Amino acid sequence: MKARAAILGRLRTRLGRDTASAAEWRIMEREVAGRLEHPPAHPVPARTRLGNAARRALFVRMAEEAKASVTPLARAAALPESLRSFLKTRGLDGALHATGEAGLRALPWAAAGISLRHGRSAGTPASVALAFAGIAETGSLLFCAAPESPMTVHLLCDLHLVLLPENRIFATVEAALEDFQKTQGACLPSAAMFVTGPSRTADIEQQMQLGAHGPRELHIYLTEEGP
Amino acid sequence: MKITSNAFRANSRGALQDRNLQDALGNLKRGFQEKRRKAKARLPEFEELQDHAVAIKEHSLDHLDFYLERFEEEVTARGGKVHWCRDGAEARATILKLCKDVNAKRVVKAKSMIAEEIAINDYLEANGIEPCETDLGEYIIQLRHEPPSHIIGPAIHLKREQVADTFREQHPEFPDARKLDAARDLVDEARHIMRPRFLSADVGISGANLLVAETGSVVLLSNEGNIDLSRALPKTHIVVASIEKIVPTLSDANVILRLLSRSATGQEAPAYMSFLTGPRGADETDGPEAFHVLLLDNGRSDLLKGEFERILHCIRCGACLNHCPVYGVTGGHAYGAVYTGPMGAVLTPLLEGLEHAAPLPEASTFCGRCEEVCPMRIPLVGLLRNLRVRLLKKKPGGLATRGRLGVWLFFATRPSLYHGLARLLLRLAAPFGRGGALSVGPRAGGWGRRFPVQGGPTFQEMWRQREKAKRP
């Protein structure tokens, strides 16, 4: 506690609070409270102010630029079959680590010969996840930590396969976080992770290499409907 | 780290002779500069965002006491704990205690400048705890016992052959004959080595790109995914952040974040950007069970409301390094400190004492490119000039220096005499020039100057003629 008092004391001396009267102090407190409640309107890139179709197109363009692939699917129910043939081309069996949202679990996995494992991951060739949101500005996906959505599922895999319903594409990070706050009744999850393309590094001679410590590939399946 | 900034002149001479380093630095221009330029061009709102970012920082620093207290309240309300640390020693002791409390044997570290500033690795090692750097560049320099040479690319001074040699030497568990020629091979080997370390670490330590007072969140950016792995797998996450990282709200954070990755790597967004708020929630199966945030002062509060306050606006993007003609030929190690390039030449003397880093404010041509590319519009040249003034007040130049400046001053304040003398000198020097130019100063890689001496008219003469010709 000594350090706390010392640091705050020094800050207040530097900021000239020593001479502030009780009334001035209250004014400052009100100012700060007001600033927190109503931050000034900051510029938001004009390129994100779009209708649904254009927003979807921007998301696809930006995601692809970040070296993710985007596959359109008419229905979420088509995902297992699509993944079955994809996994086969990679020589993988039909086992996937997955997040546990009811909507994702309910897809016809058994019919496609795919079995799902849930919970914390310790490393797997491929995992499948439902994204909380997509961000058109940057082509990012938002994953929110939750009992059914452990972050390791998104990090400890070579192939990161992600289902994103089109109506979950938001213009910006701000808009997606606002939606979380509105729909989940919480300020923020313990971890809100925005993922843009597969993991990468340019630490060797500034040459971009995909697949640093996280996924080597990111494949996004964009559905018009559900889950 | 123990700083050796006073050896800057000798260090930079060595750097200029270092072939590998010069090759590696050659990539700066093709890489970072070009990518930043393109990213900025794609965002028409860039400069407007800069105005807002500067205002946000000014407001945050003016109310730092309030926002730090609010941040602490929010972290505590979410089940985390805030630790205030006056200096590096307090921060090191706090981290060690937190590690010992959970009987930690192994710590995974995400790249962090502040962790370098407090030299936590050596301290943990001396106390029987193994610190593993997980960012590839940071891991390479840890193996080589070197400090980082760049904020964003700690191993930017190395060529891949050097990294391959280091890996062969330090990874005896791999067959000698393996192929390590390509960057891909090196990345894969590091990935392979690091995976079990992430899974077995007891504690993860990271820095913070931003702190959000409103929500008690820590914002972290990475491309490799190592920061999120360092945080999500161990049972304890320790964040070390200096106090000036705070912004009031999420909305404010996003303004700075839009500038940060574009200025740093030219990316629209980094591969991973996480807002971390407290330890894992009930029934969550990963994420840390304990969430600690160290708020470190270490000299920042002394800069508040002073002539150097603007350096506290720095968001550590590295753009000033990437565009600095001095950094571009000396690299980072010549600065002999954690923070390098223009921002380091300002911050190091302020944090470590001017007497320990006297040559750094001189390590600038004052060309101003650093200011031009700084997303936070920090007047780096002005700050460096203020440091030079301080330096001169402490230790005025020798008699010879003052004498020469006196002569220059005499002529500079008498323009007609100055121009006459310049004309005379140019004509006298003409016979000594080679290829119409005279070299002055050392010639090694980019240093020294070449003055044109063709015996022709001076600039002023040409200008007068031109103006005369324009008149009817």
C-alpha cells in the first residue's frame, strides 16, 4: 500500500491537485465520471458505413487479404459435409476439437462421419468453432471466452475452421463489443479475442511466415442462415 | 539491463563495419516503411484519428490519478489484483513473490518492452525460475543473450544464417544434419520447441499495449499468437504495465489501436488483439485463475506536466525507428539501452539519467522524419533539442568548440560578410574537389558529407539571378 500512496501522491503533486479545494475536487470527479459515461465521438472509418451486402463483401475482402479463406455456405447444416471432404484432402480423420455452442453441436456431424471433442484443448490438428462476430473493417473474427468457448480451441490447432453467420458481421470492433454488451448483459467477457488471419511472424528477415505459434490456416465458412 | 549508451559513438562505428547488420537493416526500408505508407494511404481518417489520439492521451495524463484508481477498482471487481510499483526493484520483487506463491518453476513470457526495462528475466533466473521468451524474435535474442534491437522486431539485426547457427548450437535435441536454410524451417523449429513450454508453464508474464479504465481491461496485440497462449494456458497471468498506458474507455482505446498496428507493421489489424478483463469466469476451462496487473511508475510520474511530458504519449509502434536515418545505419544495439531510435534517445536519458546516456540526444540529424511518422505527433526533435540544452547547461563545450561557434556566430549575424566569405571559400575550394564535390568527415556507410564545389555561383547568387530574370 505504501507504493500506491506514494505513486498517487506524486501524480497529484505533479498535477497540481494539492491546491485544489474540495469544490474543485468535486468538479474534477464529475468531469471524469462524465467523460467515462459519454466519451467524445471518435472518427470511425467511412469505409465501414455500408449496407448488409457491401459489409459482407468488405469482410470477405479483408479476411482474404489477411490470408484467411472464406467459403460461402447456403445453410449452416451444410458445414459438416463440407468439412468432411476438406479434411479428407488433408489426410485427416473425422475428429475435430470444437467449441460447444448448442447451435454448432446441433449440426449433422454424425451423418458426415465427424466426431467432436469439447473443452480445453491441448493441441489438435484441426478445430471448428462458432465465431461470436465478424468485423468488416478488418476481416477479423471475435471469439469471447465462455464455458463452452475455451480460447485454446482457437489457438492450439493447425487448421482453424470457423463458422460465421452473415448476420453476425459488424462494421467495427466497437459495434461488435456493443452487441456483446447488449446481448450478454455483461460488460466484457474475461477474454475478447479478435483474430485476423492465421498466426504469423516476420521475425526472420522480415519475411512473413504463416503458422507461428497458433493456427497455420484459417478457413471461414460464411452461412446465410443459422445456426 | 545495464545500459551502455555512453559508448554510442564507439558502438556505432562497430555497427557500420558489421556487414550482417548493414544487410539486415537494409530490409527496414523495403519492409516497414513501405507497408506503413500503404496502410496510412488506405485510411483517409488517419490524421483525424491522430488528433483524437493526442487529445485522448492529454486528457488521460491530466487525470492519471483518477483513471488509475478507476482501473484498479474495475480489475478488483472482476476478481483480479492490482499491484503498484514505484520502480524496477519493486516490480521484480512483486513478480518473484507472485511466482513463488504458486511454486512456479517455469514462466512463459510474451514480448514486452517494460519487462526488458525491469530486466525481469535475469532476476527470475537468479532466483531459480526459468523464464521462456515465446515471441520468435525475443526467443532468438534470449538464446544469444542479447537485448532487443527493435521494439517490434527484437531480432531484426540478425540474418537467417545467424539464427540457424544459434539454433544448431542451442537445440542439441535435433539432428545436426537437419535443414535450416529457410525462414520456414526456423519458424517450425521454434514452434515445435515452444508448444510444450506453453503447456507446462506455471505463470505467463506479458506487458500491455493499453489499459482501459472503464472496464479494467488489458489490451494485448500480437501476430504470432504467443501472447494469448502465454495467458490462456498458465494458471497465473501477470501483466506489467507502465502507468501511462491507461485510456478512459473502450472507445478511446479503439482510436489508438487503429493507429498502432498500421504505424508499426502496416497491418490493418494484428493477427490477434485481445481485451482481457479479469481471471477466467466460473465454469470456464482455460484462461488464468489468477490475474495480476502491476502498475509501474519507474520515473514516469516525474515527467508529468514537465517539458518532456509528450514522450509519455508514445505507444511503442517503432515507426520512428523505422524511419530514422541514424537508427537505419547503427541499428538498435548501438544505443546501448532497451529503448532505441528517436523515442529511445529521448526516453533513455530521462529514465536512466542524462549522465548515463549523454550521446543519445546527439544521435540525431534533426531531419524530423520521426515526428512526421509518429502516430501520436510527439515532437521528438524538440524533445531531443531540450535534452541537448540540458546537456550543454551541465557541461558546456570545450574552449575550442565554443571558439568555433563564436566565429560562426560572428559571421552568421552579419549576412553580407557571410555570403561574401562563402563565395570566396567555394571558389578557393574548387581545385580540391573530386568529381565536383569535396568529402568532409568520415566516409563509412552513410556518414560524413559531400559538398559540391564547382567554383560556380553560390545559391544566393543563383537565386538573385533567377528573381531578376522573372521581373519584366
